[in-house]
Amino acid sequence: MNAQDAPSEKDISYRPATVAGSFYPANSDTLKKDLAEYLELDKPRIIPPEEKIIGIVSPHAGYVYSGFVAGKAYRELYGRNYKTAIIIAPSHHIYFPYASVFSGDAYVTPLGNALVDKELATKLSQQNTYVKLSKDGHSWGKGAPEHSLEVQIPFLQFVLPEIKIVPIVMGSQDPQIIHSLSVAIYRTLKELNRTDDVILVASSDLSHYHSYETAYEIDSKFVSTFERYDYYKLTALLNNRDIEACGGGPISVVMTVTEALGANKPVKLLYATSGDTPYITPIKERVVGYFAGALVYDSKYQPKLLPELSNAEKGELLNVVKNIVEATASGVKYSLPEELLNIPSFLQEFTAFVTIKKNDELRACMGHIFPTKPLILELNEVAKTSSTSDWRFGPIRKDELPYLSYEITILSRFKKVFSYEQIQVGKHGLYLRYKNNSGLLLPQVATERNWDVNTFLQNLCLKAGVAKTTFLDPDAEIYSFEALIIP
């Protein structure tokens, strides 16, 4: 059906198949044949059946370009039991400052009607003002219809024929919408006791219209961030335009919520580009990147959040920090010893803070909130920054050097806090973001001051420059992290 010929959006609650015949076949038999080829059900699954899949990431281009990649994600759902799929997709054509939960009754495809889980959709839309029941972003009657959500549904119908859906289009992908939608989905599933029968789907392509080689280079940053389960860094890289993903917001939401629901292992199923498709003659000078991934709970998997360092290696790092601060304060050039650049544990990507004390009183403390470089290079940078750029105290002077002591705090990735019961004083540091303000407190700060969780949160707010009760505001984002402290 042509979008312009479809019934009015105001008069119908069943959304027509608007991109059938362009993005995928309009004939149901042809569509089934193509889906079967993309899914490769005769081949073994990658994820063992005992591992629980809570979310997937799938591309949304025309099937001849990305169907073989999407098939890798949906193949893993075949034979599993879910009642509802929450599908989150970006809006390509219109802007609106919220997440639009489809207010109709079904999405229609050549394979039939994918009915909306009305109870789940309604409850979801009642959680906060940034999530609304609406047809915005789901349009089909005027202009270019949105394809990014619709193209996921035939795959779902093929592998899970009885599945209901909750279609969500994000009209904005700013951090506030990502936060609010994540909280809304998590709370809804908890309140309705639906944490075990729902699959979350993020719809996104990756880099657009680069050369084949450049696309692989850009998208490798996305893949490595996904494989570290670092959704905070993912959002930051997207905002800084260091990586590209038109559905970066949906991916961040799905990564955030699935972890809160128990997922502990990200799985890369396939990365490819439109230049790799076997279904048409590819043009490798101008390609689009595609990714299929899953977020699973594996009872045998223990994620490594922090580096494993020997006592000797810890001593080496402390010595490096001390030498850098002393050289900087003395106006002497310092270069990292070559042998330190060949130690594998120093080449892992982590972020860190360097704390400098003078006669046991804080003299400087600086660092970064997400990793961008190997640990040894990170410490090289933040040691210099701590010695020169902590505006609270001013640069370290040469005459102070005999009275200084040093501490390194290596941070894990951030995890979103959905409940204050998740916070453990002595184990967790905290980061708060509220509108244009943010603040971070290292775990040892709460321990040294003998704070309880509530006092920890209040002081976190004060550190961010906001009222001490701001952590109670629904718009406040709170993240926890673990740390390896080298005193």
C-alpha cells in the first residue's frame, strides 16, 4: 500500500505496511522466503539456549542491504519464549521532545497484524512526561513514512508468530529522553511483573556514506564500546560525534534497561556494511554500517570491570604519577619509559583519577569519567592535569613536593542506578548529572567520612552544584561505579 493512499491516521488504529514493496517485499510468500534465507535457521545458534537473551540490536535498512545482518540477531530469538517485544527506533523525519509509544492497536505487515500490548503500552506512557501515547513518529499519511521500526516487525513475526509489540519512536535522543525512557521501561516491567517475558529491540544503523575502510574504522569504536557494555560512554561518543548510529538513543536505552534486568554479557553477532551484502552488487565507495548484537544473562560469565594488577605493577604506576608531578612542578620534561608501554595490563583502556595530598590534606584531584585511551597514557595525562589544573587549589609548586603523597583511583564503567538500594558505601563511587550540572565522588570519599547512602547522595548533589535533595528529582541521573584504589 502506498503511504499516500493509506487511510487517515486519525481514522484508523491499525498502521498500514507503508514501506512494504520498497524496504522489503510486499508479497507475503516472497517475504517469508527472504526472511528464511536471512535467518539461516539450518545453522547452529551462536548463543546457547541456557543463556537468557534480554535485548537485541538490529539494523533497519532495506533488506537487500542489511537483512543478512538483522537475521543474525533474530535467529537467536527463534524457539525462545517471549510474549511482547518492546521495539525502540529513531525518528528520521520529524522532531518531538519525547518518546512516542504507538497509541494504535497494531502494525500491519504482509505477514499479518502485529498487535500492540495495550496494557504494557499504556502503563509505560504513564511513568513520566517524556514518554507519551501518540502516533507521532509512526506516521504514514503525509511525507516520508518512518521505516526504522516497521522493518523489524516481519522478522519478529517470522521467529515469534504470537508476539505482541510495544512500538516506540524516539523523537529526540538527548540524554534526558534516554534517561526518562529507560526509567519508564524498567519501572513498567517491574510493576507489571513482566521482566521475564519481554524482549527489547533497538533499531539502528551505524556510520553512513563513508568509504568501506573508513566505515570499519569508525564503527569499530562503537563495537568495542558495546562489547564493554558501556552505555554511558556510548551516549557521550554519539553526542561528541566520535561515532555514528542513527539509533544510538534506542541502543543506549536497551543496553541500560537490559543490564538492570540482569543481562551481564554483550554479544557481537555480526558487523558488516552495505558493501558486504551478497544480494546486490555493492558500492564500496559509499557504505552504511550494520550491527547485530545481543544482551544476555549468562550465569557462568563474570565480567571484568577493573584491571588485574600485581603489587609490582601498582607500584610502577604510583611511581609514574609521582615522577610526572615532580617533573611538571620542576619545569622538566618527562617521557614515559618505553618498557611501560609494553606491559599488557597497562595497555587496557580505563579511566582514572589522581589524588594528591599535602600533609594528609587534599591538594588536588583530577580525572576523566569515561575511558578513551590505554591506562598508562590516561595516567600520564591526568597526573599532569592534577598537578596544574585543579582550580580549587592552583598548580603544585616545587617547594611542596617533599610533603606530597599520591593515590590512583581506576574507575570501572558507569552503571545506571534505578534504586538507591543498589548503592553500597565502600564499594561504589557515584556520578550525578542533572540538566547542565554534574558531579562525581570517589568511593573512598564516603568511606573516609563515614557517610551512609543518603548522606553520600546529598553530598554528591552539592558537589554537582545543585540542591542536596536533587537526587530525588525524577530528571536526575545517577550512576555508580567501582574502583581499584592504589594508595
